[in-house]
Amino acid sequence: MYLTKEVKAEIFKKHGKDASNTGHTEGQIALFTHRINHLTEHLKNNRKDFNTERSLVRLVGKRRSLLDYLIKKDILRYRAIIKELNIRK
């Protein structure tokens, strides 16, 4: 499986406050970005997998909502996370 407990804890440790703080906005955005990248690679090989495509669109929407929240809350944190994760607007 591509997303083990260790990988998840590492993502939250790097982008959140610590490994157990899974509710931090930057940690959630980083986790969604990791999952989006994985699904994008999957869809490059499996073009007709429409269920995965739908899941990918939903994840991008969730990430966009969190980024919109973050831009209203703190613009500096928003700029830092999009620069760190190479997310384009």
C-alpha cells in the first residue's frame, strides 16, 4: 500500500506541528497532495479508470477548499505551503 502509517506520520511531522496533530491545515493539504500525486500517476497508466478519476477530482476540490480557508486565515502560511509543495493556483 502506498500510504502506510509511517508515511502518514512523516507527512504530518514535516508539514503539521507534530506527527499526532492530524488536524493541522498544512498537514491535511500535504496529505491530499501526496494522494493526488499518487492517483495522477495511476491514471497515466489506467486511462479508463473513471472511479479513480472521480476520486481525484474530489480530492483536488477538498484541497482547494483548505487552501481557500488558509488564504483567508493567514496569507503567509498559504504562500509557504504552495511554495513548499509546488502547488499552482
